[in-house]
Amino acid sequence: MKTRSIAAGHLAAVFSILIWGTTFVSTKVLLEDFSAYEILFFRFILCYIALFLAHPHFIKTKNLKEEILFLAAGFSGVTMYFLLQTVALTYTLSSNVGIIVSVAPFFTAVLAHFFLKGEPLRPQVFFGFIVAMAGITLIIFNGSFILKLNPKGDILAVLACLFWAVYSILMRKVSELDYNNTDCTRRVFFYGTLFLIPALMFSDFHLGLVRFSKPANVLNLLFLGLGASALCFVIWNWSISVLGAAKTSIYIYLIPVINILVSYLILHEKLTGTSLIGTLLTLAGLSLSEINVRKKPNVEKVNI
């Protein structure tokens, strides 16, 4: 049963990454009529509603410490991660953000080593990180290697990585509370949406209901809210509970690989030799990192 749970955890993580790796297409379409902040808000609201309909029960936390865990997870993994990543794109190149955000698995492994039991930081994680980042760099720059540093945006992207690493550690601790995983994810998104509201007050947010008359806008928002948020966060959080924070986060290395494959298949962008080499290096780096964290995991029963 343990082997099946571990295999399911890996498949769930890969499934989430496959969806997350395609979200840029939907976001690109929506940016024609919505601001980045509006997309986030509607996405989070749809996610919360979907999770409530899927499991209309509320968690009764036992103490303030547990509630703070949910609050901190929502603030770090929903509000700050998405906000910082979005704002970073307004100051620096998307290629810079793409590379920097891909560092998240390394940060997660380091934090997991210090704050979680049973997740040691072994030497192979450094080799896997270096190889994966070399591949990701090749994919994103596609042989041009024109790097333009933009300190403000690049620093925001680094902070986004750190907040995602913190979120991963917190969700590992949340999984130990033995609450329903869907309810836990909904509670996290509740706080994430709540903390997003102050940011909306300083943006040009407006309902603009006329925009929802376009089928493309509705379908892409549903995809982001129901698929990329509600479904993927539930199964990603479950993967963390089964595999651990470090091992699950390793799959983030695959996002640039998925991006380039989707660009080739859907947007018909050219697939170059450089990007193919980068893809192979990224997969090799992921494999090295996987070897690093392979050990007898503490598999826990988590209800979805």
C-alpha cells in the first residue's frame, strides 16, 4: 500500500505540473481584457467556490496555532507568491522570472532540511539543482543568452521563490493535522484571497461584467480557477503529505519543459536544438534531485 501511495503521490505532482505548465496560455488570453490582479482575484474566488461545493464542510481548528498555520500558508503560497511573481513581471523580463522561480525546489529542500524531520539535505541536491538550472537557462534563453538584470523585478522573483518554499513547509505541517485535504486547501485559499484584497485597492480593479460575455474569457477563467487552482492545489498538497515538501517541489523543474512543449504544440513556436538539450538537462537534474531525497518516507493517511 505504501508503494502505491508513493507512486500516486508522484503521479499527482506530475499532473499538477502538467496543468500549471500550460496556464501561461490562458493568462495570455485573459490579459487582453483583464489586469493581472483581476485574473488572480477571479481565479481565487472560483477556486474557493469549487472547493466548497466539492466538500461543503468547515474545519474546526483545535487551537490558535493551527489557525495560524492556515493563515500563514494562505499568505505565503497564495497571496505573496502570486503577487510577487505578477509584479516582478512588470519590472523585469519574463525569462528572468522563469529562471528565478525555477529555483523554488532548491529553497524548499534547504528549508525542509532545517524545519522538517525526515527530509535531509544530501549533496546530490546541489548537483541536480545545477544541472536542472543549466537546462532551464537553455530553454528560456533558447541560445540567445542575453541577460538583462533588473534588480527590483529580479529580487521580487527571488522573494516569490522563498514564499513558495515557506508554503511547502507549512502545508507539510498542515497535512499532519489530519484534516480533510480539500477543506485544508479551501481554508488556505480563503486567507490567500483575504490578503489579496488590500492589493486590489491599489490597482485598477473593477468587475467589468461585459468581459464575461466572451466565451474565451469564461473558459480560461474556469480553467485557471477550477483546474489550475482548485484541483491542482488539492492534489499538490496531498502529494506534499505523501512524498514530503522537498521531493514534491522537485517537479517544479518541469514547468519550463511543459511551457516549451505547449508553445510548440499549441502556439506553433519553433522547437530548437538548444531547447531540446535544455529539456534533457532539466530532466537529468530532476532525476539527480530525486535520487537525493529517495529514502523511506513517512507516508501518512490523508483524506481528500
